[in-house]
Amino acid sequence: MGLTSCTQPGPKSMAQLVPTIDFHVNVEHCIAYACRVVRKARGAGHTVLVFCRDDERRSRLDLALWTFSALDFLPHVDLPSPLAAHTPVWLCRTPPAARRDLLLLLDDEPAPQFADWFPQFDRVIDVVSADAQQRTLGRTRFRAYRDAGFSAVAHEIGIS
């Protein structure tokens, strides 16, 4: 997973300003997978915003980020936080005004006002569980983002 900017040098067209939304589908353990994505992004020096309106899911991710690996330290805060300016990974339930390199989506529904705030990210990843109901919700998000003009690409992660 190379985290590179979606923009090119020189004049920028609208297509260059809009990130591709990568759907990582059929993921067995979404929280553990999200931790690995965050670890990889941080290892490359990128900042991360994890968007999830489900408080219980966000709380499980918060705990997992502290405990999933004895060898990795992934400092993060749940927004709003006075430590946000000094912390590379943010967890949130509402779209923040500040920019991050990577947006990691762990939500069931399309993000609110996504057309307005997705373009501020270099990369967007939506994680979709292997659960049949979650896959259906993922397909709904995929269509919503694609129909709004974003390039949505599915990547099979788990075994089908």
C-alpha cells in the first residue's frame, strides 16, 4: 500500500484533485486490519484520520491501536482533543476541518458531506467486512461515492 498523492505537478484538473476511494473488501477482522493500515501509513510518515460514527467500534479501535503490537507505538487521539495538533492519528465521528494524508473509513453509511471533505486527503480507504450485511452496506457506499464522481476501486483482501 503505497501512500502517494493523487495530484501531479503542473496545472491540476478536477480529476487530479479528487482521490480514488480504495475499498478493501472481505476483511475478516476490520479492527485489526485498520491497525495494520495505520501502522503502515505511520511507518511511511503519513498522518491518518479514522472516521467512524459507531462509538463502540471507534472505542474498540482506540484500544486496539494501543495493544495490537508490542513493537509499534501508534499515538492517536479521539477528536476533539487538545493533543490533536501533536498527534499523527486522529479518530473522529464528525468530519474535522484540518487535513490528514490518509482517510480511513470504518463507517456503515456514506460519510456526511463527503464530496466536500474527501478531496482534502491524498488517499481514502474504506474497509468492508466479510460479513454479508456489511458487504451490502459497502456496496451502497461504493455506489454513492462513484455516483458523486469519485473513482471507487474494490480490492479483494480476504478469501471469498
